[in-house]
Amino acid sequence: MNNSIDEKIIKALEKLSLVIRTLLWDKTKQIGLSPIQIQFILFLVFHPDYETKVSTLAAEFNLTPATVSDAIRILTKKKLLMKIIPAHDKRIHYLKLTKKGTNLAREISSWQDSFLNQLHLFPDQQKEEAALFLMELITSLQKNGIIKIARMCISCEHFQKKARSTHQTTHYCKLTERYFSDSEITIDCSYYKNTAS
Ligand code: SF4
């Protein structure tokens, strides 16, 4: 058996991914929605100002537009989601959670509680280093086309790594004009701009 550190990392990530799937699956059974419907609701609640379309969700979750449309139809029928047609272009529509959908999203978010309780037990510095490593790994996977969308500072056009070396808040976001530290590097930022776009 190969015990290289790289293989150990893959196995550890596999296990964590299984834990996340299991916790989410338990929620889906309680609430009566499919895992992907729950993931759409969580995406929409965490990106309230994001102009989310069917194509956005399809790219984000690596699904076909037809699969996304089916899930959206069910969520709309359950009055968890509504379609917003912008005044400037009536051919498109954005997706937004209703009040009922937002309340449900809060309830669903509790799937993370047991995970967070364990994370709280670890020292901040260890978590910051782990978070940075994971974000760099995701960026590398994204650059090689293995992950399509990440929306993290370290691969964002607005990001200036170590813009100043004399402060703890060393990095700079050119869009928000804000300095920040390693621990404040954002993942899943609504204002992210891919360096390749
Ligand atoms: S726009 Fe968002 S992802 Fe990009 S550097 Fe600023 S905070 Fe980070």
C-alpha cells in the first residue's frame, strides 16, 4: 500500500467529503428535498446579491441546464424560490429565495453544526495554515481545469498577494480597496473575477 503524503491527503479528503455528504443527506431526509435542491438553496442564501441564473447553477454544480431547470421547477412550486425578471432585459430571469426558502436555508445550515463543533477544538494557526493549503490546492485544480469555479481571492484578478510586507494584513483587494490577512482570504466571493476572463 502506498502511504505517500499525497495519497493520505486524497484519502482524508475522500473521508471528509463522505462525512459532508452524509450530514447533508440526513438533512434531505428530514426536509423532503433532494441533495441538489438543498445545495441550490444554500448557494442562493449565501449569494444574496449574486445575479444567479440557471446557467450559473449549472456551471457551479457541473450539471446540465435541463437538470437544474427540473430542480428549480420543484423549488418554485414549493414556493421556496421565485424568478426575478430584470427591467432591462425581459428575456432573462434571476433566481431568488422567497422568505419561506430563506427560513428553510437557515434550518438546513444546521447540518454543519457537528462539523463546526469539532473544528472549534483546533488552534487558529493550524486551521489558517490548513485553509490556505486547501485554497492553494483548489486554485491549482482550477488552473488545470479539474475544478471549474472556485471564486477565491488567490485566483482572483482583484487580488494582490503580499501587497505590503510590514503588516499582518498583507494582502490587498483592488475592488474593495481593503488589506487583509491570510485568515481573511475569501472563498466563494460574489465579486470574484477570474484572472483568465
Ligand atoms: S473581489 Fe473577492 S475574491 Fe477577489 S480579491 Fe476581492 S475579496 Fe478576494
